[in-house]
Amino acid sequence: MTGKATWTAVPSTDPAEACPIAPVVDIVFSRWTTPILWTLNMHGRQRFVELERRITAITPKVLTQRLRQLERDGMILRTYYPEVPPRVEYEITELGRTLGPLFANLADWATTNLPKVDAARHDYDADPAR
Amino acid sequence: MTGKATWTAVPSTDPAEACPIAPVVDIVFSRWTTPILWTLNMHGRQRFVELERRITAITPKVLTQRLRQLERDGMILRTYYPEVPPRVEYEITELGRTLGPLFANLADWATTNLPKVDAARHDYDADPAR
DNA sequence: CGGTATCCCTAGGGATACTG
DNA sequence: CAGTATCCCTAGGGATACCG
């Protein structure tokens, strides 16, 4: 991101206004980060290819981008082994692991409430008055 | 968008692969939805303009889009009063309210861990080896 | 293996009107 | 007030190819 601030130095649109959890959302729930964190949390230390294989449909470019970002945010740790062929392993950090309970809660919420969301959608779509 | 459905069983790229909370993330943590839900949860029943004013920088178009989506998902309820001038009030549903504890957890996490994220970023950026 | 380097492309917003 | 209607625009991915 060598961006050339088009029109402002201040963060442009700011969803964080009056919403204290917006920064967390950016870090943890932006595109692809949740699957990555989840996978690392569930299956432990893994190599690049393993992540690639588990997180279907992500391209290496994007996987690298997200991994770097998560590394910078202190959520994951990258370890490089200068062997031949090279080996790199990713693992979740202690900080990243603090998300565990949160993820568990989310999973619970999903189990009990996703069906309700589906029902709500069905109802909404079935209403002819729309 | 007056449309109904347009569902398509997500033929596109699917981050949900092997990540059970991905659907929740789509519903609750996609752009602008968190601030909307948060605001509605904190300040209760509100009119369109109030939301507009509290969630700085959101445009009416996008606010409408997200509100409709959240309504369809059963997270919020829209009530229309055919007065002059017209009045519309939005409130969080019971289903939406079940997110309360989750949001609280997230806020807690933010309080104790966002500083660590900042520190990690600083460290990462300070390392000349990059 | 573990990534870069390019090119490309479109959906999702933003800005700016306008209306019932 | 509570939205629509347009137009526009770019950042964020995807696809593909290549490298140490």
C-alpha cells in the first residue's frame, strides 16, 4: 500500500465513530482473517501449504497478505527455516489465543441462532408486500 | 434495490470452508453492520436521522442498504408510521439482542488487547530487517 | 516450498442530486 | 423525514505466471 492519499490524511470513512469495537472487527473479522485465525487455532502450527489447502479458494497472494497483516498485529507468529526446500511455519500467538473464547461464543451463537436468521430471511422474502 | 432473494448458494469464493463462524461474520461484522447494531443496542429505538447522526460518515444510501439487510436477517425491526412528516423507527429484535454478550466480550477484548496490538505493530514496523 | 509480480475486473461504496 | 436514483471510482481481490 504505497497509496497516495487521494484527498485526505485523516482516515476517510470511520465506522468506528461511536462504536468501540470497530477496531477489533477490522483486525479479527476482515476478509479471510477469521478462517485463518480459526484454522491456526484449531489445527495448531501449520505450514503455508497446509493453510492453503484448508482454507479452500484463497489464493497464495491473498493468503500472504493476510498472514503478514496478522503477523504485524501480533496475532500470529511466522517462523522461517532456511532448509532446502524452505520451510515456514505459522502459529497463533498468545495474544491470538485470547480470541479463543470469543470464537467459541461465536460458534455457539451460530449453532443456536443461524437457523433463526434463515427463518427470518425466509419470512422476509415470502412477504408479498415487498 | 427492491429485490427479493437473489440468493445463489454462494457459488463464489467461500471463506466459510472449514470455518463454522464465517456465516456469523458475514451477518454481524460486515461493513457498517457492527456500528448500526451497536448503536441500536446501546441507544435503543431510533429514527433514521438519529442513526445517521450517530454513525458519522455513513451515507443515507448505504445506511438504508444495511438496515434492510439487517431487517431481513431478523436482527432489527423497522416500524413505519404514516404521519406527516413520515416517521420510521428502528429497534433491535430479540434475536439481535442475543449479540449483546458477544459485543460486551469484544469490548472487553478491545480494552485489554488493543494496546498489545498497537505495540505489536510498532515493533513490527520498527524492525529494520523488513 | 513459499512466496512475488502483473494484470485485470467488478462489486461495493461514496457523492450528489431528487421525491413522496 | 426517510429514503431513491444515478453516476462514478477505486481498492481489494482473483487469475496467471514466474522466482530463490
